[in-house]
Amino acid sequence: DSGVTQTPKHLITATGQRVTLRCSPRSGDLSVYWYQQSLDQGLQFLIQYYNGEERAKGNILERFSAQQFPDLHSELNLSSLELGDSALYFCASSQVYNSPLHFGNGTRLTVT
Amino acid sequence: TQLLEQSPQFLSIQEGENLTVYCNSSSVFSSLQWYRQEPGEGPVLLVTVVTGGEVKKLKRLTFQFGDARKDSSLHITAAQPGDTGLYLCADPGGGADGLTFGKGTHLIIQP
């Protein structure tokens, strides 16, 4: 058990809809990262937060947004969903920027 | 941010055999991490290698970091079905961009 909790585990929704994925980091970790994993692209970095502030952006679409709250949990919002957004979405946390990441077990998003 | 090439992409072998998987880049790594991901779970860190020429052992797994710090390998001795999973190498880069992952090697160990 990594200590990182992601909910929900599975999500099925229709094109055009909006969903929110939630992540609770490991106790004591200030940094939260979001990744998207698909078979063809592998694990792609989306965005990182550190202690409530956005720290780095990767390949995150404009339709996607995230935030980290004062209690350090984070949410990833995906809107105007397309079929191609179907993927596994992972949250990871770490104590500081360069320390190893601890991943949650992901949210599997299926857009129909 | 550098691209990480992992090979082979897929590998299926019998229990008891040895295997090696590779992670390469055209640029120098400051350090390199190896993760294993099992179906339905997130990646789990196996090891971090930092120094060129470094060798780290984790039971039957041996990790090597190339002298030039542009490549790394993972060797598994006497593979077991429990070794089945996706093996990922990752570059911490400058630290502010998250980890850059290779696409991984899908390893299946057949009983």
C-alpha cells in the first residue's frame, strides 16, 4: 500500500461530459503529480502541485484542470470529454520535488 | 526533458530463465529510477541509480547504470511468475517536471 488514495477506481461516462478525479497524497507528502497512462503513449506527465501551488505543467490539455487544496488533496477535472481521453489516470505524491514518487492505483476512465 | 527508449517492448519467457531489459537515452541522466507496475496497480519504485558504473542488487534483480550515464539495464536471474509486470525506467530530470517515463517493457513469466 503506497498510502496514496485515488477515487473513484472506475468511471464510465459519455462524450462531452465532465468528471472529477480525486487524490489524497501520502501523509507528509507536499507534492502531488497527475499522470495519464494509455497503451500507445505510456505514462504521460500532466501537472504537478507543491503545497497548493502549481509547480509544473506537462502535456495537459486545456480541457483539463487541476488544483491542490489546503489539506493537500488534489482533484483533476476533465471536461468536454472525448473518446481519446479514455485512459488510466494516476496520482502520485512525494515529499519534495526530486524524491521518488508514490503512486495510487489509478482511476480507469472510459468515455463512450 | 529527454526521451527514454526501453527495449524490448514485450518479453515472454519461461520460469527459471534469465533476462535483461534496457533503458537508453541520447542524453546524460543525472540519475535514473526503475519502477515495476503490476496489473491494476500504480508503478512501484524498485531502485534509484545515481553514479556512472553503479550496480545495485535487489534479490534476483541487478540494476546497472552505464559508465556514461546514458543507459541502464535490469537483469533478472531465475525469473519467477511473480516478476510479471511492466518495468519502467524514469528520469527525474530537473525535478520540477515530474518524472519522464519510458514506455516500459511488458514482461510475462510463464510457469
